[in-house]
Amino acid sequence: MQMLKAYAKDFWRYRYLLQNLIGRDFKLKYRRSVLGVVWSVLNPLLMNVVMVVVFSTLFDMRGSGIKNFSVYLIIGQLLFNFFNEGTGSAMGSMLSAAPLIKKVYIPKYIFPLERVCFALVNCLFSFIALVIVMLVTGAELHATVLLAFYPLLTLFVFTLGIGLALAAATVFFRDVMHLWGVFTLALNYFSAIFYDPEQMNPLVVGSVELSLSQVIRFNPLYWYITGFRATVLDGTGLTWSMVWICGLCAVIALAVGLFVFRRQQDKFVLHI
Amino acid sequence: MKMIEVNNVSMRFNMAKEKHESLKEYFLAAVQGKLQFEEFYALRDVSLTVHKGEFHGIIGLNGSGKSTLLKVISGVFKPTAGNVVVHGSIAPLIELGAGFDMDLTARENIYLNGTVLGLTPKYIDEKFDEIVDFSELREFLDVPLKNYSSGMVARIAFAIATITKPDVLIADEILSVGDFMFQEKCEERMRQLMSGGTTVLLVSHSIGQIERMCDHVTWLEKGRVKMQGEAAEVCAAYKALDPEAAAIQNANSNKRIIEAP
């Protein structure tokens, strides 16, 4: 309890630093671009158009049979991008904070936390693109949209947990960065972003036949994306399995991330 | 009242003979049994106590662990053994401008660096004009730092770092930056910071300066405390290492000195 209190106090003291770091990243990202923050909206929008065209013409059947494929697709893209950007930038956060933490004392978790927060800010901006796509395609607005905060919030915690663990690992082995890129690419195809797993042919591994819709349940991202779709696109609200799986994955990821990070953090300064 | 307590602190560094920065290299080395670390103690069993209002000096030759000790006290390094307790707010004037982002303007950097040092934006708002006036760079406030000269960056950094009056001031050498006129201002500012009951921990190679300013002195040699006690006594012993060189340095530093308040 005493320790928790000390942590909270420490965090409270450095909340402005967190704010300022996010502000800095934001300014630097859009400095010298004419459209500035509009890109946060325009970029996913254009990506969405490209993918919708690709999947409904080149790969003929992928888009068919899915209700409002554009919205279905952009939700997957936005949430996956958040996870990808959050973990990817948190991973290098300790390395780029080297000049700072070698000179002054700052609680180290601030840096991965800041990167994931910044990714969230970007994600929130890009939800404008989601709204635009919904308006253009005439998607229905359901009251359950208010529940969308739950998959988003738990995804944030999940991303933070993974980001903390990756940040710690990267300090000691830079290889992690390269491996993670490959891993997220695989994950991208395996998160039901542009297809409905129910429609896919079963996977054949040796003599065993696995249906994708069974296997994909072991991918936490699938649950966050599906949960978000359920509230925003389908208007069905969250099922119990969505609630507890999203929550549990977030808690486990955060616990593991904090554990790894805390055990290693005193050694960071000697390795960067 | 004790302000800084350093109890039996040791700081060990593993100096790997080669750095393994990739998994493959690491495993190869581990398999071949080549993972050797040379243990190096930068500090060994160092204890010191600084009371409120005291000026405590740390002396020693290069590589004796002075800067490591300051970093342990300011929290950058966590000691391998022993512990450090600091009561009250602490301002480390060890390296200026931590967290400066060259792509941001001076105005933005003042806020960023201020919050790195643990100041609140409100406090920085209040002191903003004072910081800018001190650095004499008002007309360049909205220019990115990358377009500044190094002297100008140092001015801004010094102005922010010394804006609060801390309970404990930790300084690696008496800082003064910029041209000779600005150095005069820096020294004036340092004198202000150190006056009126501030506790000061000072590392300096200028033995004359330490002798004049400090009450107590710790002499480090190869990471161990060689001698600790009254300033005059310790400094005399230290200077006895090479009396001639000490005398020359003292004569030189007398030309421009900072008097203890």
C-alpha cells in the first residue's frame, strides 16, 4: 500500500512531463506539413478506399457477404494500426530516451506510456475517418456505440503491457525490433481485418483440419476488433465472452509487461 | 537535520569485453563460454552524510568515482549495494539541457525541460519571463533550437536549471557558460542559489575553490573514501599528492573566484 502510494505520487509529479512529451510528438509529427493533423483522418480514409477497391475487385469474394464492408474494414484497420503503432513506438522508447535518463532521474515507464498514449491520441483523431465512412455508406447509428469505449480501453491497456515488455527487451537485444515487424505482419493477416473468419476455408495442418474461426479465437486482437465492431457496426452490444476475454488479456499483458519492465529497469541506463 | 544520507554505497559496472547487441551474438558467446564480464566497482562502500545548510565538497582524481557518486545521489544510477536517502527537493546541476529537443523552439523547450526537472507548467508560466530575461534571448524565442549556437543553447539551459531554489543543490563543477559577461551572471546566480541555508554538494577540480567554499570534504580514491572530514584538513592532505601542481592551480584560480557567501 505504502509503495503504491509512493508510485501514485511519483506519477502525479511527472504528469506534466507526460503531457509535454505527447505535445512534442504531436507537434513534430505534423510540423511542416500543409494539412497537418488532417492527415490523421485523411490517411486511414485513403487507405480504406484503396483496400475496399482491392478486395472487392481484385480478390473478388472477400468483401461480399459482409455487411457494410467499408466500415467493417476501417474498424479493423484503425484498431490494428493503434496496436501496431503503440507497440512499435513503445519498443524503441527507452533507446530514444537515452540522453534523458542518463542525465536526470525520471520514472522510466513514462516513456513507453507516452508512446502508447500518443498512438491513442492519433487513433482517436482517425475515428473521424470512421465517422465519415459511416456517413458516406449510410451506416446505422446504434445506441450500443457508447459501449465501444470498453474494447478500446482494454486494447489500450493490452497495448501498454506488450509495449512495456518490448521496450525492456529491446534495451538488451536490438533484434526484437526486427522480429516484431515480421510478427505484426503475420498478425495483421490473422486478425480478421479484411475478411470474416466464418467464410474462410479450413486450415489443413497435416491430417488435422482446423477452422479459422476456431483458431482465431486465440488472438486477443481479434476479440478487441470484433467487440468494437459489435458495438459500432452491428449494434448488438458485447457478449460476455467479449467482455471477459478483452478484460483478461489486458490485465495479463499489463501484469507481464510491468513485471518484466520493473525487474530490468535499473539496468537500462547501463545498456543504452 | 540530515539532508543527504549515503550508506555504504557500492556501484558495480559489468564491463563486457565485447558488447553483445544481438541475440545471435549473445547466444554464440554464451555457448562458447565467452560471456565474460569484467566487474568494475566505480564506488565501493562509500558513506557520507550532509547536514542542512552544509557545503560538502567531493574531491579526487579523474576516474575516482565523483561523478558516479553524484549520479547515484540524484537517482540516475541505482546503487548495487547500500542506499541513498535525500530529504527535500533536489536540483542536479550535473548536465544541463537534459531533454532538449533541437526541433522544437526555445519556448517549447523551456516547458519541456522544466517538466523534465519536475516543475509544474503553472510555475514555469510564472517564471517564464525571468528565464527569458536571464538568457537574453527573447527575440529568438520562437526559433527552433537547432538554429541556435551552442552558447545560446547553454544560456537557455542554465537559465531553466537554476530557476528554482532547491533544498539540495548538486553541482559538478561550478557552472558558468557563455561569454565572459554571461559567465559573470551565472556565477552571481550560483551564489544566490547557494546562499540562505541551501545544502550544497559540490564536485570540483579546483581545490582552492573547495577549500574556500566547503565545510566538509570527502576525498575519493578509486571508488573508496580515502579521507573524510574538515575541509582544511582533507584538502591539505590532497594537495600533498603534488604540492607544486596544486600551488600553480590555486594561483590561477585566484584570478576568477567565487566567494563563499
